[in-house]
Amino acid sequence: MIRVMIAEDQALLREALAALIGLESDIELVGTAADGAEAHRLIRQHEPDVVLTDIEMPGMTGLELAALMKREQRRTRILIVTTFDRPGYLRRALESGVAGYLLKDGPSTALAEAVRKVAAGERVISPELAHQAWSEDDPLSDRERKLLRLAEAGLDSGAIAEETGLARGTVRNYLHAAISKLGAGNRIEAARLAREKGWL
Amino acid sequence: MIRVMIAEDQALLREALAALIGLESDIELVGTAADGAEAHRLIRQHEPDVVLTDIEMPGMTGLELAALMKREQRRTRILIVTTFDRPGYLRRALESGVAGYLLKDGPSTALAEAVRKVAAGERVISPELAHQAWSEDDPLSDRERKLLRLAEAGLDSGAIAEETGLARGTVRNYLHAAISKLGAGNRIEAARLAREKGWL
DNA sequence: GAAGCGATATGACAGCTGTCATGTGCGACA
DNA sequence: TGTCGCACATGACAGCTGTCATATCGCTTC
């Protein structure tokens, strides 16, 4: 019997996934969580084989959860189930040590199948995404990424400088670097391009 | 027996919702569709009582589907199930004549309950959203909205002017109007604020 | 130890943006 | 018929942005 937990913040999807899992006779649902912290607590308590989770969750992302599992040397393995099909996300997920990455676009039959493979120690990636694992590298540095995020929110260079403790000119330098790395014409376009690739 | 159809483009969610509906003894699932056009075809064929659908779908949005039902004078009623909790969306949905608007955040028990109410002719709105029906009006004119969308994509005033056939100064005037109506500090922030409210 | 690199910074300049004053033409409406 | 509001436009100006050249400091690497 494979012991599974679901961590997903949207109640409807969480319970619908539970219903779907409930149809499988060889998989047992041992708990559900609505945010990262609760998920972590329940994992410690139940030690499930597999945790189904989204990337974006309040409190802790699915990727942070995966990294935590590795750090705590638990056998619980993380299976990401998400809408995000941006190239950078899969890469970061793999680097975080997740055991599987499924798109919500895929057929539901893939879900139970993926759970079984992950429980057996295999690594599972949505076929639509497999080719993306080798796609473009994120060219942005941490600082460029951070400043780009602030610019995206509508802060001007002065406000970003205050926020980060950098000089105003330095802010413009970093944004310039990001803009030119991304082949954009201005910071807005740069932020949009980076977000589309999953680099923000 | 209430006859229900599901129109949802994400396969996993579609089938999970089907599993959830399958648990109810007084509700019968008569079909599922992955896009708006297929949904329309199946509705004509099966004439379900209620269609569960998302707003964003390839081909035809859930709102367009609702408007179509009204135009074709069908008794089939549309129940929107979506993630979008932006004020403008609910308003637009109600104007399109949908019979219900549920958030995916809500508990799954609310789903069957909402289906029953909608089938009985009632109008259902997620309680989290009820107060938003009277929330702020969209202050933007069509032109301001359009230019704001282009600005959001990273075009500068010159490029927007070319795109729209307006003079460059006029573009800046419209954006200025949008910025000041929204209380923003620049076009980026204005676009962000408008999008958060569901006005873009 | 020298060379190279990344993070941080400054200054300068052309071009873009946000703001305001002001004007024209057109349709709506009392 | 006059007036109001809206769409569209111009010009001007301060401030912001994108770009480039250049410099310092600390860390890595051969």
C-alpha cells in the first residue's frame, strides 16, 4: 500500500485530487494540508511515501518542501503537480530534488501512475516537459532577478535603491544588465520575458 | 436527477471534478469538454441542467458560453468555477448571465451544493466574493485600458503610438489619465493595479 | 603574487516619461 | 443653439531611464 499525502492550497482541487486518489485500491491517502507549514508537520507525523503538492503555496513552496525533505533525510518523496509549464520552473524543481513534476494539463490517469513510479524510486516528468529540461539557462544573477522583481511591481530606480540599500546608479546598472541579457528594450519587457521563462 | 456537464481545459482538474461529482447520488455527469467549442457542441446534444466551467478556456470563455446560452434561450445554466477572485471578473460574469460563481478556494462540499441550487434556479456566489459585487467600478475608458495593456507588455510610448495610430503625446496623455485615476506612480504600477482589480 | 572576475559605485548624455496648460473638432443633450 | 464632455492633439519642462566609460574592493584561480 502506497501512503500518500496531498498539500495544495485550493480546497476544491485538494479534495478533488483526494477523490481521484481514493479511486485507486493500492494507494492510501494519509492526510491533506492547505499550506507548506501544515504539510511539513503532517509529514513528520505520518511519514508518507509520496507528497502531492503544488509549487506555489502559502508559507512554503513545494520546492522548499522538497529541499527540506533532503536536508532532513526523509524517505518521503515530493511529486509536484502544477500548472506552471515555464522552462525555469522544471529546472529549479529538479535542482530542489523533487521526485516528479506533473502538469495539471495531463490526463488524470497519469497521476496514479506517477505516484506509483515515484513511490518505487523512479523519477517522473510530464512528457510535454521532458525536452525542456535542456532548455535555455537562466542568465540572470540573484541581484538582477531581485531588482527586476521590484521594477516589475512599479517601483522606480530611486525606490528600488532605497528598498535594497544600493545606490540609484547601481540599480540602473543591474537593470541594464538584465535588459541586455534578455534582449529586451526596457525593464518592463525584461521583467515580462523573464517571467515567461520562469526565471522570476 | 440533476444532469451536469464539465467544461475545463486542465485534464487533471476536469477528471478530478468528475470524480467529485461522481460521489453524489443525485447528480449525473453527462459529458466533459476540454474547450469552449466542444462544450457548446455537447450542450446542444445533451441539454444538461448545469455546466461547470472555468472562465479561461481555449476557444470560448465560460462567460461567452453563458451569453450564448441566453441568446439561444437554452435552459442550461452556467456555473463558473475559477481561481480568479478579482472584483472585475465577478461583475463581468454576472453581466454575462452566469447562474453561479464559485472559487476553487472554497470547500468541495460547496460544489455539489452549488450545483443543486443552480439546478433549482437559484443564483450562487462564493461567500468570499458576495461583498465584491458592489465593489469599485472600473474607472478606465476603453482606450486607457487598451494602452495600459500595451504599456504592460513593455512597449514604449512611441511603439504604442505606432500600434494604435495615435500621436505619441496622446498616448502619454491617456496613460497619464490612467495613472492618475488609479492613484499609481507610473504606468507599470497602474497596469499592475488595474490587473489586480480585474480591469485589464 | 598577478590576473581576472563580480559587486558596487560615479558621472555624463540622449532619449523617454509624467505632468500640465492649452487647443480643436465632434456628438449628445437640454 | 449653446454648452458640455470626450477623443485627440501640441508644446514645454523636470525628472527618470537606458547606455556607456570608468573606478574601487574583495575574492578566486592559476
